[in-house]
Amino acid sequence: MTNDLSGIFDEIIRAAPSLHHAGTFSSRTFEAIIRHASHGEIVLSAETGSGASTLLFSHLSKRHTVFALDDGTDSIRAVQNSPFLRPGVVTFIEGPTQVTLPTHRFEGKLQLALIDGPHAYPFPEMEYYYVYEHLDEGALLILDDIHIRSINNLFEFLRADDMFALTDVVETTAFFRRTDAPTFPRLGDGWWLQGYNRRDFEVAPVTPGTSDGLERTDTVAAFYVDELGPVKNPGRRPFVSVPASKPLLIAGWAIDQQHQRPAAWIEMVLDGHPYRTDIRVPRGDVATAHGHFQYLRCGFRALLPEDRLAPGSHSLVLRIVLCGGRTYYEAAAISLLAQ
């Protein structure tokens, strides 16, 4: 960055609070935008919403398109009248993005996009829908206000999606890079291919457990183990035969009936070694049986590490950590025979 540009950016950051009556980025977030946007050449860029970021992009990009609605906030007029707007770079497309984005035709691939338009559901997703296929490989995608639930939904989707890599979060602004993964077909379905959906049905990794620091309760928690290794419904057997020296699948469900929620998480204690796995697998059968939709995501599927299953006898204990993560119910031990 040249000294001249550095001075301009400093002036833009100082002027930012007066440009947008609805709020603006902090100086720390502006510095992060400059840092990430300066990593490569930006020929085409776009943003939803207008403000000091528009002034920044007018110096970082060769051609920048803004989709915004002034709506009494001066988000457009104040920017257009600013002495820091580089002339001839920015095109303002005024109106609700719900109307302007679907009919716009981008001139080429975008190297940068900022989603910061209307925050009500489902409009952040709508803006993403009309922008994502135009992002170049390596493009910077910035998502602002991820602390708002309707936008956090999109943030979580992007975190899990193969097309994007989360590179930074500064305060309430997230920075993603477009990967080389194929572009998801805009007119297709294939929901099961998207990481945000796929992860709920995949076997989850285990992490070291921590329930020894929680209070044990004698109140019985409702749970069931559907699969233990190759064995279905293993609960009624005196012992369960499992393959030795191989990862051990354990799958089932657990709920906290007192709070009418799924259990907080599950700990599997194998020979005294606790492993934690999340509760997140959809179990419509359990929700239906208990007559409560809140139990929908009460399932778990996890793999216990193979190095803990040497040939011989083992003991497996399930601890169902209840809602709030302060207490747990410990189920009876299951005897395993690895062979």
C-alpha cells in the first residue's frame, strides 16, 4: 500500500461514522477489510449496502457495483458527495436488493463481494444466491453482522460449505475465500452434497471428555443405543462382540425430558477414557414418538478410536449430559469383547 493510499484510508476510517446513520464498521474491521482486500488484484467487486466500505472499495477495485437503498440513512448520498470517493469507479444501483439483484447482469467474475444489505430473513440468503456463482476462485467474500441470527444462519452455512474457507472473523464481520470447489448449480438441488446439510448425517469426530467436573444425577435420562459396531440394538445383550483394533461406531439418541430438549452432548467412557460427541443428528422418529418437535436433532453418531480396542474385554459407559451442561446421567456399563 502506498503512503498516499494509506492516508486516504485513514481519512475514510475517520469519516465513517458520519456517512451512514444506520451504523458502520469499526476502525479495526476497516483495517481487516483493507488487509484482506489488498492480497490480490480486484478488477470487479460488488456490495449490498453502502457506506464507508464503498469509499474503500473505490480505491481497492477497478470497477465496483453498489446495490443499496438510501431510505433516509444517507447511505448513498453521503458516499456520492464524499471527497474520498474515487471518481469513475463506482456504479450505484439504487433500490431494494430484492428487486435489483435478480435482474442484474455482472460483467465478469467478482474478486470481492460484501453482503451487508437487508438483514431480515430470508434476504441475506437471497443476496448470497444472486452473488455466489459470480465469485472468482480466490475471491474474498465478506459477511457483516454475523451476530444477528438471520445472518448467522448464512455464516454457519458458509463455514461448512466446500466452496468457502473461513479466513478471519473480526468483531461481527466474517471473511471467506472462494476455494477451487465446483460451483453449486444455482438451479439444482443436491442438498445432501452441501456440507451444512451433510455434516448432520456424517459420523462425528470425538474429543476428550470433561464430564468428571459435572454433577452426577440419579434422574434417569431417556436414551437409546441403536448401533454399536456391527450390532444393532445391543442393549439387551450380556456382552457385545466388536472388531478389535478398529474404530468403533456408536449411534443412538438422548433427550432431556425435564427441559424438553435434546441432551447437551454424550460422553462415551471406554475403559475409563472419556470421549465427547455432539448431539445433532436428525431423529424424526424420536420426535414423533415423544410428541415434541424440539427433540428433532437428538441423535448422535460417533467413532471411538481404534487404538483403544485391543483384543480382549472392555467396558463402555455412556454419560448423558443434560441441557445446560451442568449435570449428567450415567448409564449402566456395556461389556465389549473385541476380537
